[in-house]
Amino acid sequence: MSLFSFPNYLDASSVSELENSIIDICNTCKTYDEIKAASAPIWDWTSRVLQKPPDELRHEIETHETDEVFPDDYREEKDHLLKIPLLLLEKLNH
């Protein structure tokens, strides 16, 4: 699994590095508990970089979903995790 360096800044290379780490997590974690534990540092870093509380960040990602239905918590968490780089790129481009 690739390790994300958690820089104190946000730029395109950090988003790319984060995306690779997220893909590794999604490919190696097979249960909800595993993906939740492995992704916790990413959620914390993203909250810090975007200067949003974790609950607000999660709510923002969840509200991007329109009529999405997931068969279980694992797939929903995986989807939310995969949306983090998109949110970060949006921030970079504005």
C-alpha cells in the first residue's frame, strides 16, 4: 500500500499522491472496518487542509450524491473516499 505523506499544503501533486493512496486503500481493504480505519488519516488531513470539521466534510461529500443507493456501508464509504480528490481539485481550481 502506498503511503501518503500528508503535506501541510494543497497542490496538484499532493492530490495525485493522495489519489494513489486512496486507490491502494480501496484495492486492499475488503471490509468496512478495514477501509474506515485505513482512511481515517486521509479524512483528518483533508479536513485540516480544507479547514472544515470532519462531519461537515463528510456531509458535503454525501450531499454530492443524487439518488445514489449503495448495497452496504463498505461500498458507500469507498465511494465517499474516492470523491475526496475531486473535492480537493475543485478547491485548487477556484
